Amino acid sequence: MEKSMETQIITDSSGKPLRVIMDYQEYAELLGELKRPLPKVAKVEERNPLDWYSLTESAKSIINGLVALASRERRKELNKETPDQERIAELTRIGDEAREISKKSANFQSMERMEEIIAKYSPILLAEKKKIP
């Protein structure tokens, strides 16, 4: 019978957690000797390794799109004979917010954070595109 080796965390007598690699059966026996219950099975869903790259490109594309759109539309509004100051302020705010996100590398180091950026700013980009006459 082939053994299934897994990394497990056990605690020593002082309560300090230790990472060990052992066969699951040995792990279960050790916990039995220590009179400790087996931990609940945690289902870990593996993500596709390419998800990180896809999310990075999508998040950066959306943020860059917002920066470009805000700059272009702000310039157009400023060139009008009677510019709409509220629209200019809104576009300035959107552009500044997008530039701040783009500057912080931490925003692109976590898949969860990139998913948040995409979920929040993609609808804003689409809504702004619909405002363009």
C-alpha cells in the first residue's frame, strides 16, 4: 500500500505549532495518542495558475482605461465654450482615484484584491463610456 504524505500542523507540549510531513494515518494515530480530535476537513479549491496573470492584465486594463477616459473627456469638457464644472470635477476625481490604484503595487499582488478592483471599477468604466456622446 502506497503512503499518502501530507504536510500537517501539530502542536508540541508547550502549544507551539510545528509543521511536519507525515502519512495521514500516522497523523491520525498521533492525534489519537494525544487524545485530540481530527481537524475538520477543509476543502481547498485550487485556482488555475494563469488566473493571476489574467487578473493582473484585466485590473490594469480597467484602471488604465479609466485614467485615459477621464483625461480625454476632461480635456474635451475644458475645451467647450461653457464647461460643466461638475463633470470636470467628477472626471478629475475618477482619474485621480484610478492613478492612485495604479501606483500602489500592493493592489496587484493579491488575486482577491485584483478581483475587488475589477468588480468595483469595471462598471464605472462602462458607465463612463456610455456617457460619451
